[in-house]
Amino acid sequence: MKTKIFQALKQEYPQLGLGDEILQAQAEALAATGFVNDENLQAVVASQKANLEALQKLNDKRVADALAKSKKDAEAAAEKLKAEHAAALKAEQEKLTAAQKKLEELEKRGGGGGGQVSQETQAAIDALKAEQKAQLDSINETIKNLQTANSDYAAKLKAMQDEKDAAAKAAAAKARLDMITAKAKEVGIPEWRIAQGFNISDDMDEAKITETLTGFAADIKKQMLPTGIHASRNDDGKAVSAEEATDIVKGILRK
């Protein structure tokens, strides 16, 4: 019975876009009550509409919240790393400025003696120049690392956004296909024709889709009517009414 309930739920509510796991869990819960049988199966399935719609809304909200949280966490991590690198770069620049100032003072002091610079002063100048070069190299390395890190996080954020967009596009496409399938069943198009698919453009709204599918259904009914049915008569010799003709067509489509 669990399998019957699951298949009935899946056939009745394709437009909700619920996964098999959710529908199977619902089917298992209903089967566990022991009250569902072949006679009341359709009535039980029909009574589940409100519950399943609530599950759909909850499931959609969870997915949206998870994607939003992931994006927010990634952006926060990127901002933190950017701030850390900016602070490190500022510290290196301050060291470089201080070293440059010391170098200028030493060169100025050494030039005050008729252009002669003592060995001690020259050694200090050379040491500061070496320190200055090391600090400049460090700054360049910090800048390079910052650029690489920013590029990496930008790529991750783009990948997350692309994934979110793809998921949204796939969900929209599935919802549209499920809506078309449900509409096709509603207007009386048989399963074998639905399985073949329909040539429906992306710019068609629900009203236009319903109109198009209704036209398909009418064409199928005409094609499947037995020749001369418009002149057919019932057992009493009376002409078949429009209602009786429709019942005949429905009987044919169900076969």
C-alpha cells in the first residue's frame, strides 16, 4: 500500500516539485495508519494537498536560507581576509617610510662634512638600504598575496552565485514542466500524448499554455472519434447527444 500511496501522490502533485524522499515519507506515514485501502486511496491522496503545499513552502525556504547563509559567510570571510591583508600592508608601508626617513637623515648627516661619509655612517646607510629593499619586497609579496586571495574569493563567490542561478533556473523549468503536465491532464490529454511532449515556447504564460493544450485535446478527440459518430444513434434510435458523445470520447481516451 505504501508504494500505491507514493505513486498516487507523485501523480497527483507533480506541480509542487517535491522530491521522492518527501513523498515516500508521507506515503509511509499514511500507510502506517492502517486506514488507507484501495477504495479510499484517491480520497486520502486528495486530502493531502494542504499538507504537501506547506511542505513545499518550508522546503523552498530552507534551500533559500541555506544559499543565503553560504553566500553571507563567504562574503564575510573575504572581507576579513581583505582587512587583515590591508592591515599587514599598512604596517609594512609604515616600516618602509620609517626606514626611508632614517636613510635620508643619515645621508644628510654624512653630507654635512664636506661630502665625506664615515665608514660607520656608510655601513648604517647600506644596512638601511638593505632593510628598505627587504621591506619593499615584503610589501610587493603582500600585495601579490592579497590580489591572489581576492581573486580566489571572487571566483568562489561567482561559483556560488552561478550554482544558485542554475538551481533557480532548474527549479523554474521543473515547475513549468510540472504545470504543463498538470494542465494537460486537466484538459483531458491522454498519458501517451503527454509523454511525447509539447511544442510550447518559453514566452507563453499559463493562460496561453492552457489555451494551446485545450486545442491539442480537441484535436486528439476529433482524431479518435469513430467515423460518423456525429450521426450515431443510441439503442432507442435517438441521435446521440453532445453529452453522450463527450462520454464516448472520454471512454476512448481512457483505453
